[in-house]
Amino acid sequence: MKDLNIITEQTIALPETPYQARHYINGAYLDSADGQVSDRMSPSHGVLVSQAALGSVIETEAAIGAARAAFDDGRWSRLSGKDRAAVLNKVADLIEAHEERLALIETLESGKPISQARGECGGAADLWRYAASLARTSHGESHNALGDDMLGVVIKEPIGVVSIITPWNFPFWILSQKLPFALAAGCTCVVKPSEMTPSTTAMLGEFLTEAGLPEGVCNIVLGYGDPVGSLMSTHADVDMVSFTGSTAVGKRISKAASDTLKKVALELGGKNPQVIFPDANLESAADAVTFGVYFNVGQCCNSSSRIIVHEDIADAFVNRVVEMSRHVAFGNPLNPDTQVGAIVTAEHQAKIDAYVSDAKEAGAEICIGGGSLQVAEIGSQFYQPTVVRGVTPDMAIVREEVFGPVLVVQTFKTMDEVIALTNDSDYGLSAGVWSENVHTCLEFSRRAQAGTIWTNTWMDGFPELAFGGVKQSGQGREIGQYGYDEFLEVKSLVMRVGDTRAPWVKMP
């Protein structure tokens, strides 16, 4: 650990008091009826960061009822796209105005570095603005070649009440990949953030009110998956569930929602490879691999948690990634120079370590790291940058989502072999390919089973481009036109022009 780049200095003061997060239902902030709250301790500083109202069936029913009433009376769904866009753009302005406040609480609740939290929270405003543009440009289609006396019109209508359930790793960003698009479509919503990172979502209620969103259109209920998330997934008055989280929970939500046949959109796990061909820009590829595995402490569905590198360059390339890993700044999240912060919980840290330990016992080589990391004055809830070689395809560390700063190395000889290794996974969220030969990149991109393929880059994203996975990485898409369309139902209007219909009944 001595040769790692560890930052202990803190440049930003801790808040004097914990943030008090409350439910936001029908335009008002509310405590739980039974007065229950949950405490969130910072994973990096050991202080009480926030106290959140702990929701029950009572609050969840009230939120769903408010969303149902708001949708059915048309206070939002029947507004013009122009009027909905105006509100969304005001929310974007308020997000940017409160970027530092949002980022600080997210850093303390999640353990991520303040610089990344700023980028996530402030950058989310762009998602709201893009969704606003879709509200104004949404349209259906017409069919006027059905005959002289027929006209067909296809229109798009909001699906109704949407339950949005978000995870702890990117609480404000992932919320902004869903909520503004649902609102742009004219839906009303009930939102449940993770109980570990509830505060930025709770803060959003202030911005919605100030921006002029009508009461009941968006409601926020804080609490645990049971009972809050469970009821949001099964209630008959909910028309759609949009969930981001683990594949295991996503499967349970699909089963729970099936009784009412509501639509379900899932963004789940990944075991994402970056594939390195010998003709790649190896320095750039090594930097992208290092970024891809350590960004957000590896607690990211898009983490490039495995690399598949051509055997001719494997030794040199892995050595370069290991050397770069020594220079990544791990440590105090409240220092802008920190690149990798804390693990979200001690239990999750133990799970990460178990994957590495089991691989080592099975014969894998630990090139760097492989254990917890003590950071002076802020604790031990950190994990060393870890690179693992000598693995076999059946190892859990190769097949399962570790969700930590752990990179697994595999090697290949031919295109067919690397495609087989890439696709030998239950997941299919994203993949990357590095080569200076466009034909190599195109062939890999066409054959790889993943929702996103990055070519000579990693994790570049834009509001215009849809995001989502195949296989057990999920179903449906977020952001972009396709993500917006998830929240719409298609209705066909078939109209006869004039009284030209031939009678079916032959009257005497």
C-alpha cells in the first residue's frame, strides 16, 4: 500500500447538522405518519450525514393516489409540450444553481469523490433540458394512402402513473435519466430513492415546486424496498415501473408486476469487457481501462470490470495498467484531487474482498491490491486498486458483478475467440473495443452482445443516445428518443372520410 497515491487532506468542511429528508407527496413535504426515520452514516467520515423519513404503506398509498389523481384529471398530461418543457427547463436551471449543495450531500452519503459528484449533479441538468426538447418535438404519424375515403393517424399518449425506483451509486444522475423523460411524456410519477442515498432526490422536490410543477405530478417516498418499493411495483393504479439496480431485484420486480401486467423497464447489472487488439493505441487504452474500473470505486453498472487483451501484448499492457493504478488518487472524498473514494457499506466491502480472496485461493494471481485500505483519519471503508490475472472462465470473479475496484484479465488469440469470451456472460450492458483498424472495430461491434459498444473510448455518453442492456442486463432503454418512447403508449385512429362504408347487413 505504500506505493499507492493516497490522499488524506480534507479541503471542504463537513455540514454542521445532518440533512433532514422528508417525503414529497402532493406538493408538500411530510414526515412519516409513525414518525419513523432512518440514519445514514457517511462511509468515508463516520458522521451522521442525513436522517430520512422512513416510509410505510400509508405514505406509498398516498403518493400513488396523488399521482393517479393528477394524471386522470389532466393537470399535466393534457398540457402542451411547450408548457411541460418550460417547467423542465426551470428545473434544470435550479439544479445548476444548487450543484454544490447537491454534490456535497451526495459525496457524504455515497462516498464518491466531490469532483465526480459535482459532475453528476450539475451535469444532470443537461438531461432535463434534452427531455424538455422532446416534450416539444414529440409527434405521431399519419397514413393517407389507405384509400380515398380513409385516413389513419397514429398518436402517442403518456402511459400513465410511473413508479421510478433508483439505486445508491448514482442517485441523482440515474433519477435524471428517468424522471424528466417520464414528465416530458406527460406521465405522473412516484419516486423511491435508495435508503442509503435519499437526500438529493428529496431535495429535488424543492426545485419541482419552485419550477411550477403541479401538485401530485411527482411524488417522492423515502424508505426500504419492502414495503415502499414492493407496493410501487404491484399497485393496480401504477401503469409502469422503471427500476435501476441489481439483476436479482429486477427479476423480483418483474414477477411482482406481472399480476397486473404493468409495463416494466429494467436497467440492471453488467460484466463489461474492454477488448484490446495489438494495433490499438495502448497508452490511451490503458488509461481508459484504469478509468473504467476505478470510476465511482467500481460501483458502476458500466464498470469495465474485465479486460480481454491479445496474448501478444498482455504482459506489457497489464503491467502498464498496474503502474497507472499506483498513480490513481484514492482517499478522502472531500478533496477535489481525489479520484476514488469509499465503498458504500462495510458489508459491500466484505463482499468485494470475498470475490478476490476466492479467486486467489483458486489459483488466480493478484497483480496489485487485493485488500482493504486504511485512510488516515477517515477510516477503513476503502478498497485497494486490484488487478487479477490467471483466472478461468468459471470463476465467480469473472462471471459475476463484483461492483468494486477490481479488474479481471483474460487473453485471446483470434476474433472468434474474443467474441466467444465477450458473449460468454449472462450480462450484456456494454463493451469496448480498441484497435486502429476500423474493420476490426466494426466486426467486433456487430458481433458483441451488448446495448452499447464503445470504440477507442469508454463511458462517453450523451442524452441523445439510448442506454440499456440485453440478456440479464435489463429490458427497455433510457434517455434519447427511445428512452422517451418507453413512457408513451401508441394509439391508432382510423377515420372514414364521408359516408362511404358499405352496409354489412343486407336489409330487405
